[in-house]
Amino acid sequence: MFSSRMNQSQLMGPLDELHELAFIERPIRRSLKTAEEIDQLTVDEDLNDIERAVYLLSVGQEVQRVSVISNLPSLVRQNPAETFRRVVPKVREVLNGAGAEIQLAAAASFLTILQDDIILIHTHTYSILKTVLLHLNHRDTVVSNAWLETLLSAINALPKETIKQEVLNPLLYQSQLSHSLQARLASCRILGKVACKFDSHIVKKELLPLARSLCQDVEFEVRVGMCRQLENIARAAGVDDTRTELLPELVELAGDEESSVRLAAFNTIINLMEVMDSDDRLHVVVPLVMSVCEASSQADEAVVASLSFQFGKLCSGLAGCLSDEQRSRLLQRFKLLCVAGLQTDGHPTDGTNESTLIRCNCCYNLPAMVLFADPTHFLSELYPSLCSLCCDPEVSVRRSAAASFHQVVKLLGSDVPLIHKQLLDLLQDDALEVLDTLMNHLEETLEAVLSRGENLTLDNKFPELLAALLLAEQRVGCSLRWRLHEKLLQRYSCLARLLPGELLHQNFSPRIFVILTTNKVLPVQREAARTFCTFLRYNRKQEQRQEMMERLIQDLAQGRSYWNRLRFLDVCETATDVFSRKYFNKHFLVPALELVHDPVANVRYKLCQLLPRLRSSLRLPADKQLLQKLDQCVQKLLCRETDKDVVATIRQTVLELDKLDLTEPFHKRQEKDLLDQKKEKEETLLLEMEQLERQQSDGKLVSDKHTERKRRDSKTSLSATKSMSVSSSGASASSAGKEMRRAKLSRSRSLSSQPTTKPANQDRALKVKELGGGSGSGSGKSMLSSKDDSLRTTHFTMATLSQTQSTSSMPVLIRSNTTSLLDRTSQRDHRNSTMDQRDHRTSTMDQRDHRTSTMDQRDHRTSTMDQRDLRNSTMDQRDHRTSTMDQRDHRTSTMDQRSKSIDQRSSGVKEGQSRKLSINRKSNSFSVQSGRE
């Protein structure tokens, strides 16, 4: 059994191949129609369009009749009178008993004629109305709805009398229960359409009774249809008639047993709130809304979905009529709708579309609910709902949240930092559809988020936002959605006026330049070029602008790859739109013209295409030299070019350049000049702002340096005061030393009257003690004390020798002469000491003047250093240390001067003693001579 089946299956393969071969060998028909069919479809070529249409409608096949009826609007445009006189009657004949295809084609053609306002004569509209009303009650529902749409469109073009006679009378008849459901549904739509054509009196007298009867229809479809049309009837009837006639009907329909009827009545009441007064809202709408909200939790999801869609409009309309309790109940109900279909952990309990639609509607109504709850209470009332919607598991919900996020940001104002995390979540969403939706209003969102000024740079959240923006661009760049990448780069251009220039230059400009040089999609490249030029234009730092331009020239215009050089020409094309002519000619024109020497023909070809745009940026006589360079470039291309495509392009470009000034209209050129002047003013303003910011920063640094210098000067003056106190103490010490010398002289006089040496020795010991005490109190320095000790030793030895020689043998007579000589010598010494004191005072004043000049010189040097290097605080500290060392050196020099003055004094003492010795020797010699005599 099994083997027989295998044999059959093996035989089926060759049989199928034989059948295929037989099909190939069959004779192929040369035509799809027979000769008789071709004769029947052939039409005389001498017939015009109207005659051919009449002929085909009369004897043609169905496909030909459908073609003629579909082409009826064209015939009406060409010859409306003949078309309505000869063709339209034939169409009516064909429609009697025709199939659905012809009926639908006729309904569509008549609808096109009415909507396009092809005909202006009401008689023609009346003829169309007759045809439409004749086939309105077609047994096919699709055909009947097509003719109904045509009738509703014809009502807009019909006069009131025609509508009243031809439409309202049949309408009264068709709205009866004896007619079909389809006819009564059509009557509801027609009634809502014709209500706007009449005044309130006719509406109240003729239309309102018919509307009330349809609201009480036994079929809920009719009640739903009529309830949806009550809004149009109420607006035509007026406020008073709406309150007395229609509002009770709506309240009754809101309590209907069918949920669809209740939903339709509820939506109509919400739409009519703007025509209701406050009393009706308070006593009718508010209780109804509360009951619907309470019952919606137990109703089906379709009703809840419709309620969620209208929730924002409902709360906004009733904001002034609600109590605090009712307001809190509505907010609580909205919070429940935001998590409809979700578990407590945020995962969906079921995958129904209704629950997802409810949450999407909540995203749509979120801005209105923020306004309803008051933005100041956003954190406590609606922040958890926003977090839930932005992190919803469904992509469609997150897309809806991203679509309304910019409106929430605007409403929050200064409380924008509250939703910073949600913005980051949307920017870093896994689905690129969410990022695509967020990009539509990214400029408005970032403008509201970054509007807090420069203090935002100190916020910890600011780097996170920059990182999220950069990461979003990288994710889109790695995907294949280049249109989204193009949109993102276009939106990022707004960062030029929202972010500080330093951050923009460090974070975004390098990335945009990488995209410009590496991306292979041409629209993305052009958008990157535009964004980069925008960043360059609004950058206020001259060094950064220069760096960006140098990078464009080096990496693109002078790049090794011809592809980069082509990109530079694209950047030039964009730069003509972004920058002023002055800026473009200064930075872009010459590097672009230098590409005439490029070895690659494609680059020269691109340059030829760009030459007219470059020429339009020049204005004589200011740009005469640049125009000469451009003419030289054209001459080189005409004379030396060998590539045939480049030659053909440059010849065509030369013709365009010749016609450039002639073909451009004057008003268009004037508009371009005004726009260029505006751009140039903006660029000048940016330069002035840059200079002002630089001056402010420099002034701030100068003020800081001035404060530091004042502090340093106060310290210097304090040290100078201390040094002056030390110098004054030194001066007092020197005066004390002179007094001691006077005492010495007086003692020397007393020694001359003493015959023995013992008191002299005691007196010498006393002199040593006094001089030691005076020197210690004068200087207090070990170095000075050692010098004084050496001086004292020499002085005492010389005094001892003189005393021993004088006390050996000295008469009284000679001693008196010696005393007079000593008195003269002491007077001279006193005069000399007085002169020394004056010289010391003079030297002290000179030293003070020298200190003052030194301090002035140091202040001048310090101010010069502050002006040269305002930012180097380390140098200021070093200068301060240097000044301290200079003060110490100056103190040392002062002490050296004091030591010199003491040396001078000691030398003066020595000279005085030497004089005494000489006098003593003379006196001794004189005494010897007198003894001999």
C-alpha cells in the first residue's frame, strides 16, 4: 500500500512538468478582444466629447458608461450648458436599474461637481438634487450612503426655498416609523445639516418637533444618530430654546438604557457647555457629570474611552462651578484613568486596545488637567500620573505623552525642574517613535527648560540633559532612520541661542562636525552643515569662531579626500543663507574659489554650479577685488579645463552670470539687501555683546586685583611702621651714645686733676659699664654689640696709655693750659656731634624718601604686572613674597647704615683721643724743655 502511494507521488512530478510544457506550446492570442468586440467598442473619431459621451451612454457597454460618468466633471468644466442639456439626462436614464458600480461613480461625480463649485447656476444644482433624491433610498446601504453624502454637499449650494420644498417635505415623510431604519438615520443627518440654513423661528416651529420625535425612536441607532445632531440644532435654535426644548431631552437621553445613547448625550452636553449659562452648568451638567463618572467605573470600556477623551474639556468648562470636593473627585477619577488596565507595578493586566486608548486620551488631556488642578499643586496632584504615563509599557502611550510634554512644560513655569527626569526618560526612550514625536516641539520644550539663565550651568541636572541630547543623536545616527536624524539636527540648531557658547563649543560643535565629515546621507549632511553654521554664527568667542573656521578650511576645503572638499562647497551653499554677505566674502569665498585648481573633476563641476550663488554675494565697488578673483576663476575654467562635463557646465554658468543682474527683479533684490542688512546688524550686535562681556569680565578681574593690592598695601604700610619705630629707637640710642661721650670728656677733665691712677681705673670700669649699657639699649643686636666691644677696647687702651704718660710728671701750670685745650677740643667735638646728628637726621629723611620712592616704584610695578597678567594669582603671591623679601633686605641695609654710622662715630672718638695724645705729648715735651731750662 505504502509502495503504491510512493509510486504515484513519484509519477506526479513528471506529469506536472509535461503539463507545463504543453502550456508553453499552446498558441498565444495576439489580442484580448475578438474582432466583433473591437467593432462594438470602436467610436467614430470625428465625434466631439459631448457627442461621444451621449453615444457611449446610449449604446456602449457598462465599462464605457462608467468611464463617461466618471469623466462627467471634466465635461462640465469644458461646456456646462451642453453637458446638462444632453449628457445629464442620459445619465439619469442609465441610473435607472443600473448596478452599484455605476451608482457609486455617478454619486462621486455629482459630489465632485458640487464641492469644486464648478457650476454656479442653481438650476443645474436643482437638476442634480432631483437625481440624488431619486436614488437616496437605494436598497444597497453603500450606495445609499454615497448618495446621502452628495445630498448633504448639495444643501450648502441650494437656496432656502429649494431646501424647504424639495428636502424638508420628503424629510417629514421619511422620519415616520413606517419607513426603514436606513431612511430614518438619513433623516437625522439631513435634519442636522439643514438646521444651519434657517433662522431660529423656523427651527423652533418645524425642526424641533421632528428632532424630538426622532429622539424618542424605538431603535437606539436612531436615538444615537439624532442625539449627535442636536448640537447643530441647538446652535441654530439659540440659548433660550436650547434650555427649554433640547436640554430636557439630552438629560433624558443621558439616562437611556443603552450605553451608546448615554455616551452620545454626554458628549453633546459637553460640546454645548459654551452656550449654557452658569445656572445650567451648576444644576444640570455638574450632577450629570458626577453621576457619569461614578457609573463609568462599572460601564464598558468604550464609554470610559470616550469619557477620557472629553475629560479635559469637561473639567475646563466646569472649573468655575465645582466645589473643592467635586474638584478632588474629578482629579481622583483622572488619576484612575491614567493607570487604567495596569497593575500596581506598572505592567498591563490585559492587552486590550481600549485600555491603551484610555491612557493615550489621558496624555492628550494632561495639559488641561494641569491647568484645572493649578500648576502650584502639580507635584502633589498630577506628578505621579505624569511619571506613570512617561514610563508606560505601551509605545503609543509614551508617544502621546511626548506629544503633549511641551504644553505641560509651559504651564509649569518655574517648576519645570520637577519633570526633568521625565524629559530625560523620553529622550532616552528605547523606541525611536517616542523621540520622533518629542522632536516636533523640542525647541519649545528646551526654551522653557533652559530659560533660567546662566545659573543653570551650576545645576547638577544640566550635564545630564546635555548628555541625554548627545546620546539621543548618537542613537538616531546609528539607526537607519535618516529622516529622523535630519529632523533632530534641525531642532538642535535652537541650542545656539539657548546654551552658553562655551558648552556648545565643547560638547555639540565637535559632534556636528563629525556628522558633517562622516555621514553618507546627503540630507543629513546638509542639515549638519546648516546647524554647524548656526553654531558658528551665534558663538560670541572670537577664538572659538576662529578655531571653527580653521577646522572647516583645513579638514574640508584643504582636505585630502575630494569628498570632504565637496562637503565644503555644500557648507558654502548653506553659509550664503545663514551669514551676511560681508562675513561670507571674508571667510568662505576665497577658499571656495581656490578649489578651481582641484585635481578632481567632480569638485570643479560642483564649483561651477556654485559660481552664480557666489557672484550674487558680491557688491560693487566694495567687492571689486573679489570680483576680479571670481573672473579669473571663470577664465581658468574656460581656458584650461579638459573635462567635457565641467566645460559644458562652465559655459552654461557663464550665461547665467551674464544674465544674473538683468533677470533678477528689483524688488526681489531689494528684499535680499534688506535681509542681508539685518543679518549684518545681528552679527555686529553679537560682536558688541562679546566685547561688552569681555570688558565686564576684565573689570571684574581688575576689581579683584585692586582689592588684593589694597590688602597687600595695608600689610606693607604696617611693616613700614614697624621699621620706622626701629629706626627711631636707633636714633635715640645714638643720642644716648653722644651723651656718654660728653660724660667721658668731663671725666677726662677730672682725671687731669687726680695724681693717682686708681680712681682712673675705677672710672674706666664705670665707663665700660655705661657704654655697655648704652650700646645694649641702643641696638639690641649681637652684630652691633661685637663692633662696639672692639671699639671700646681700642678706646680704653689708648686712654690708658695717655693717662700713664700724663700722670708721670706734670706741673700744675701746664695742666691748666692742657685743660683749656681740652675744652676747645670738647667744643669742637660737640659741634661735630651736632653736625653728625643733623647729618643723621638728613640721612634718616633720605632713607624715608628712599623708602617712599621704593614703595611707589613697587606699586607701579605691581599695577603694571596686574594689567599684563590679570588672571595669574600665583604671580601676585610671588610678588607679595618678593616685596616681603625686599623689605627684609631694606631692613638689613638700614642696619648696615646704622653700623656704618657707629663706625664713623667710633672713628671720630679715635680722632679725638689721638688729638688728646698729641696734646699730651706736646705738653710733655714742653715740660721737659722747661725742666732743662
